[in-house]
Amino acid sequence: MVADEVRRRNLLVMAIVFQLDKTGNPSPEITCDGCGGVIHDHTQGVAILDVPRAEPEKVLQPIFLCKGCEEHTDKTAGPRRKAPIDQFLVQMLNSVQLLPNDLEAVGRRMMQDAKY
Ligand SMILES: [Zn+2]
């Protein structure tokens, strides 16, 4: 039970990371659960729900794969639900009530912070 929880936490830690740039500023990134590489372009990866038939209201961890790993595993994997990363992120923002006006405000705040 504990090992399973640690494994699930490690999966989550693997997928969403902060990568420090050359000046040490952290940038949130998505990593591939297959090869561990950073997915820099949303068109180069997918979010996968590896449990096609789960009971309603169950919480499931997504798996992120880069295009290369997805093409490799798509041939051997069973039925899965998957979404392009852009669609996954927009749905996630909607799930936490981060609406377009909020995004604009965050963008302005980030621009303001970047000036200092
Ligand atoms: Zn990969």
C-alpha cells in the first residue's frame, strides 16, 4: 500500500517538473513518462488515461508521453483514452476555474514581475 502511494507520487513528480533556466529561474515543464525528456512543444506529446473503463468519480493519474514514445507504445498498448496536451491543459484550467480573464491577469502580472 505504501509502496503503491510512493510509486504514484513518483509518477506525478516525473510528469510535472520545474526546470531551472540559465539564470536559475524555474519554469514549469511536462516530462515524458516514457523517456523522461521534457516535452517543450504541446504538439509533440499526449496526455493518456490508461484506464479506459473506470468507475465514475474515481481519481486517475494521467500519463504524458512524447510523440516518439507514444508512437512506440501505441502499437503494443491496449485501449486507452488520450488527449492532445493543449486540450488537456485547457480542460485542467477550466477545472480550477482559471478563465480567460484570469489568464490575462496572470500574463500581465508575469510581464510586470519580469521587469524587475
Ligand atoms: Zn518520450
